[in-house]
Amino acid sequence: MANDGALRLAIVWLSVIMVLVGVFTFSLKKIMVTYAFGMLGISGILLPDWDFFDREFSRWPYPVTADERAALQARRSGFK
């Protein structure tokens, strides 16, 4: 994962939401469900190696080659 700051921020916000759920509902079960759904959401959005999936579908079973990684880096570092 390239953006550790976003992961930390998402986990902090998840903990704030869990505290709010706990304060308003007094339910440990709801806190745990909030944690489970939050972590699944974070892991589905922030953790995947999107460079790996930003290729043709037929290339997904194979590792990213150095040439493909260099091409992705060159595309990303261009002017907007």
C-alpha cells in the first residue's frame, strides 16, 4: 500500500465511529459489527494493490513485471 496516511486516518475515523456507536447504543455487539464492517470496507478500498489490477484482465494471474511497474510509474508521474 502506497498511502499509509490514508490507512491511519481511516482507522482513526473507524475508532471514532465505534466510540459513538458504543456511547449511543451501549451495545458491544453493535460495536463489534461496526468494527467488522469498517475493517472490511477499509481493506476493500485502501489496501488492494491497485497497480496490480490496473492492467488487462488476462494479465491478473501473472506477477507485475518490472516493465509494467515502470510504465505505471511513468504514467503516474506525468503532468496533470
